[in-house]
Amino acid sequence: MTEALELLTTASLWASVLRIATPLIFGVLGALICERAGVLNLGIEGIMTMGAMVGWLTVYLGADLWTGLAMAAVAGAALGLLHALLTVPLGLSQHVSGLGITLFGSALAYYLYRLIVEVGQLPPTIARFPRLHIPVLSDLPFIGPVLFQQAAPTYLALAAVVGLAWVLARTPLGLALRMTGENPHAVEAQGLNPIALRIGAVMAGSALMALGGAFLTTVAFNSFFPEMVQGRGWICIALVVFASWRPGKALLGALLFAFFDAYQLRLQTVIDGVPYQLFLMAPYLLSILALVLVARRAEVPAALMAPWRRGER
């Protein structure tokens, strides 16, 4: 028990929490943007898988790491556009379209990978984003390794939280986006186009989701394999509800799940006699418990999943 508590005081644990949370931060922000505009995007698993593959493949073919992230975002936006066209102007089921995007994106990513890359016994690798060493700050005790020795995409994710919170709360675009998810008829009355706003939101959100996938292949790992997303997309969908559709709480939710995950990995080394499957289950069980406690008070966007057509009431 003492060793388990001592783990909480180690800088390596909290540094791992921030790393594990980074793809979740990108994913939950992407889902939040889509749902704030009134569109549920269950294609997140496929979008993250496609982002992971495109980001890795771009670097593998000779581009730099930042170009890999940019191309992953473009690929995610393209899948988001497909989902948006099916669900917004055509009004098809957002659940069915989203699940279709997940299956399509995952299968297409693996097909392109096998088509372009000659796969041997070991998957090809790339050079990953290095951890930054910020002068003076990186050498601070405890907080230095935790906050100031991360890879650059982690800081990009944190900046995205601040940027999205500011856009939603302080800008006309954010107000229009929020109203599109609450009352698209009021948006139309102001001379704006709810269809264009929803399509743009889904594309932007999907681009962020793809960055979460690209983080896995350009920072966390240095190769691609089809199962690497491992349900992170579904966790992000749940975290949006936990966050009550607010970027700040979305960051908190991602860090909370990442803490459960990082802590259980270390607990396996200090607690004997417990099946490791119980440790693997713990982050998901605790996340479900937190979701149940918070979801009752969550205010769902009024027009979420409600198709909108011009002239209809």
C-alpha cells in the first residue's frame, strides 16, 4: 500500500499522464466542436486511425514531422466532410453515418498502408518528435519533467484547449457555432447559413481528431498498426458528456482518464496476486463512474442530432 501511494509523488507518473492525455485532448475537442454545432460524429475511431496512418506515412515517405501532422489533419477533414455531407444537407442518420465512417476510415487506412508500404516481420519506423528541453524550466524539480519536457504536439493540444475556449466564449464565430447546435432557425434569422456552419464545424473537429491519431504514430510510437487507437475515440465521445461540452472540463476529463491509465500500469509492478486484466479494466470502470455522476447535470445542445432544413419548423 505504501508503494502504491509513493507512486503518486513521482514526476514520471504525472509526465506520463500528460502524454497519455494528449491524443484524448485532440479527440475530445474535435468531438466537442462537432456536437456544439449539432452533429454527433461517431466516425472518430476511423478518423483517428486514418490520421495515425497518414501522419506516419507522410513522414515515412520523406516529409518532416510537422508536415505529417498537417496531412493527417487534411485527411481527417476529408472524412469529416464526407460525414457532414451525409448528415447535414441530406439529413441521414448521424449514428449510421458515423459508424460507417469508422469502418470505412479504419479499413481504408490499413488498405493504403499495405498498398504503399512493404511490410516485413517488423513494421517500418520513423523518427519521432523529440521531447523538448526548455532552458531553466525543464530543470525545475518535479514540475520541470512533468510540464516542460514534453513533445511539441502536447503543447499544441494544450494551446488548442485555450484557443477553442476563447473562440466559443468570446467571438462571433463561437456564438454562431453554439447557436447552430441550440437553435439553427435563430442562426438563419441572423442571415447565416446553419448548413455551412455545421459542415465547417465537422471538418474542423475531424481535423483535430486526426491529430490525436497522428500523435500516436509521431510521438507515442514510431510505427503504424491498425489497432493502435484502441477505443480512444469512444472514450472521447464519453468525455464530451463528462465535460458538459466545455473545453476546460474536456481537458480535465482527458487528464483524469489518463491518470487512471498511467497509474494502473505502475500498480501492476507493485501489487502482486491480482490479475492484470483487473488493472486494465480500472480506467474504464472509473471513467464510467465519473460519467454517471456528472452526466445527470450535463446540458445537451438542444439541436444535437436534429436535422435542419431550410424553411422547416
